[in-house]
Amino acid sequence: MASVSARRLLALATAALVMGATALASLPASAGDAAPSASRPKVTFWLTIGHNNDGESQLIDAGGDLTDYGGVARFASVVKAMEEEALARDNGGFVLLNAGDNFLAGPEFNESLQKGVPFYDSIALNRIGFDAMAIGNHEFDFGPDVFAKFIKGFDDDVPFVSANLNVRNEPKLQRFAEAGQIAKYVVVEEQGHRIGVVGATTPLLPFISSPRNVTVRENVAKAVQKQVDVLEGMGVDIIVMISQLQSIEEDIALAPLLSGVDIMISGGGTELLADPDKGDLLVPGDEETVYGSYPLFADNADGRSVPIVTTNGDYKYAGELVVGFDDRGRLVKVDKGASGPVRVTSTVNADGVKPSKYIQNNVIEPLGAAIADAAATVVATSEVELNGVRDPGVRTEETNEGNLIADALLARATALAPAFDAPTPDIALQNGGGIRNNSVIPAGDISELDVFGMVPFANFVTIVPDVKPAKLKRILENAVSRVELIDGRFAQIAGFSFVWDADGTPMVMDEEGNITTQGSRVVEVTLDDGTPIVVAGAVVDGAPSVDVATIDFLARGGDQYPFGGMPFITLGTTYFQAVHDFLVEDLGGEITAADYPEGGEGRITRLN
């Protein structure tokens, strides 16, 4: 099997997506909706796969003005009804699969950390009863020990699967592996049929999370195929892959490299697959965001059409894929009429459900009370809206919220530096991926909850001393190298300004962080005191080194920031505390339109 890196998969994705989106019209008759004929294998087993991905601790509801949508207690009721319907079907079976990223730094998960094991997310997901759960990148955002605590909140028979992860050097996770709760695959028995489920995790894990001594195999196709071959050797005919590869395009590109995989459940992206013309009901606001039909298709290495599905996360939908197998265990039919995203909503809508009483009582109510306390604690007032939206926003351009956070890093690092015998920083860098509220915070009161929503991770304020001008340019080239992909590495900045050209060559790095293509997008870099660092794309002779305030995630090479193992000084405070203290102490609780105008103040300029 040829080597497949995450970057290679992405390069293949565009062509494969075109194939996948149009495959429904060209499927062999055996995989469509037509009734069986003498020449078409007969369905002897109907399997309904309930699925979700990227719940990301959005437990109470979908947020904002969508309080009647989403919510893990309602989600539980939706999948329970889905299972009952599936088992009532002649020759029907049901499995429930999860494609990872089940918790995320934020106010909700912070309350779990304060509460301790079992976390609120664990309580809810364990009660729902998944047959298998993929391991995503966000599971490692607080390190392997917190992931181990998350798993500890589940019954022993709930497996977490990934074919390309190795946890042997993390003792707490290795104990789960030895007990079989962390595995490369799992076999589920349903109505007399054996269903193999193989997991996969993004090879970008070391750059976008904090796995410490957990290693990830970059060749996803080879790792998955090895486990598929094991399952086929065991006589398992039905094989499903569940993955957290960051985008459904990655799964579409991976499908032609795999043999024996019947179905793929994708996680990590924000794609919504739906067919509104068929009657799929959507959460308000999602009508214009439909990515494609449910399911998409791509041919595997055997030339057989593989349905590929996902949901767009936050418990807003439960995916329902209904597929038919013949007596040889071959996928011969997709019931398009019965398949699709099932909207999760309250009883204000005709399709609504009542929440699970157990989850409502043990998760939603205590969590809601804790969140309400944080929402009632006002730390500042703002004259302007603060833009923390991902796109267009903190992952693609300068925003006033990004400026505020970068200023907080610079100001608090400056204040704390003497106590840690650290140099006073000249500039600050904050990756857009570390800004998590993904919303516009209205003008008015800014609560502790708002601040935690902006900067929720366990990132510590850090100073990297003596960054040479050439290295600073490389760091900024990395920051603008994947803007088109809305990547979290885009930088929000303080203490300087820079100009970048979207028509320039983007920097490319391999999975080890080695630069394989030098970038030429950064055109100008100028410190706030007027000192030029880069002019006309070239580092200025004699330009000074700078001391950089940032977060330890980036100093360690997160988001592939090329600090190159430089020593750094951690200042003993999180970036949440830095923003909180900056608002209260440095700004006196007032965010003015003069200091933080909507649209930013020209720190970052994009050409072309």
C-alpha cells in the first residue's frame, strides 16, 4: 500500500470529491434504491448505523439563539428512537458509532474538570451507549492524563478505537489498551452478524494537540488496511471505518486506497450532508451550509462504491445510514429514503423529542447551573462587538477580538517577566485556532463565561527569547500558509504589523515539521516602533531579534510553528487568566471602540 500522509490526502481530495459527489448517479444498480431482481443480490440484513462526531462538549444546546436545538439529552432520545425503528424492521440491526472529538476546552468542559471523574461528557456518552468511539485530536488537548480520566467515566465495554495510534509510552492509557478498552478495532455482534469497526486519527495530531508520548502513524491507509486484513482473516464480512481526519475530503481521498472497507464515518470537519429537497429537516441557519448529499460515495480499491457520511457536530444532528447486505455480507443497497441527518430539537417542533431524564438530571441541570454562575460574573463592558468567528475571522484575518487577546498576552507577559527573570517581550503571537468562541460577542457586558469561551485551553503564557528576524519571517510564513483551509495556525498579533500576499507561494512542511517549500507570502514586517524586519519579501540586513510572548502550545511547535526547539520561559499563568487580568487591570473593565475598532486597526494587511 502506497504511503499516504495527511497532506497527500488533502491533495487528492478535490478530484475525489468531484467523483464522490456525482457517484450516486453512476452507482451500480445493486447499490441504489431499486428493488432486487434476478440479477441483483437480495438484501438479507438491514443495518442502520446511527452516528455522530465532534460533540466537543456542546452538551446543553446548540448555543446562541438555538436553545431549542441540539443538546446531548435530546440527542440521546433521538438515537434511542432510531434504534427502536431499526430493530422493528424485518432483518434489521442497529449500531451506534462515534467519530471522535467528544470534548473540547470551554466553559462546559472546565466545569467537568472542576467536578472531576466522571466528567459530564463521559456521563452522557456512556449512558447513550456507543458501540465504538474513534479517538480524535481534541481528546488530547489537555494531555493523555485527562483523556484517561475521560475514559475512566465509561463502562469497561465501551471501546475507543484507532488503528494508527500507539499509547504504550503513556502508562495510564496503556492500561486501558491492555484491558481492550483502547484498541485498533472492535467487532460488534448484531442480529447474528459480525461488524468490524476500525478507527483512525489524524496524522497531524502532534501539531494540533498535546499527545505527549502518544505516537501517531502517518500512513493512515497502511495502518487501517492492516486491521481490515485482520478482520477479514477472522471472517468478518461487514467493515466500517470511523475516523477523525479533520475533513470528509480526507476520507473521500482515502477510500480508493483501501480494500474491504464497506462504509466510512468521517469526523473532524464541519460539513453538513443533507437532502432538503427530500425533506431533511435542518437547524435554522444551516440551509445555506449544506456541503453535499447524504451519503457521498467513493469507490474503494476493490471498485465497490463506499458510502461516506458525517454530521457537522455539536449534537445538532444524529446521522442515520440505512444499508442492506446480502447473505455473503456484501453491501448491495443504500436506502436513501430512510437515510440522512436527523435533526435534534425540542418539542417546540413537530419532529422534536423530550430529553433523556437521566442525562437531563445528571448532566444538563448541574452543568447549566454552573454555567449560569459564570455568565452572571461581569468582568468588563465593551463599546463594540468582538469578532471571534472562525471565517471570515480569527483564522483568516485580523479581528478586534484577536487583537485584544494578543494585546493581553503582550501586556501580561511584560508584567510577569521580571518575576521569572525573563526578557520583556517585544511582540505577541496568538494562533486563531486557540480562540474558540466562534461567535460575535455583542457590545455590552463581557462575562467570565465570555472570556472563557474565547480562550478555554490549558495554554500558558510564555516568552520565547531572541527570535532571529529570519525565524520570525518563517513563523509568519507558517501562519499564513493555510489560510484558504481556514486553518487554526493563522496568527493574531500585537507589537508589530505585517503585510502578506495571497498570490505568494505558501510554505509547506512535512509531518516532522521540516520545511519542504519555502514560503514567499510575507511581504513586510514592521515593529510598532517603526523598525523594519522584512521589506519587499526579504529580511532586512541588521534587523534585530525579538522576544516573543505567546502560548506554550505554539512554543512547543503546535500548529507547526517553526520555533525549532528554542528554549522558552513559561510564566505560570494561563492565557485565560491573562485576558481576564488584562480586561480588569490594564483596561479598567472598558473595551473602547477607539482601541478595538470593528474590523481591526490594520495590524495585518492581505494583498490579492
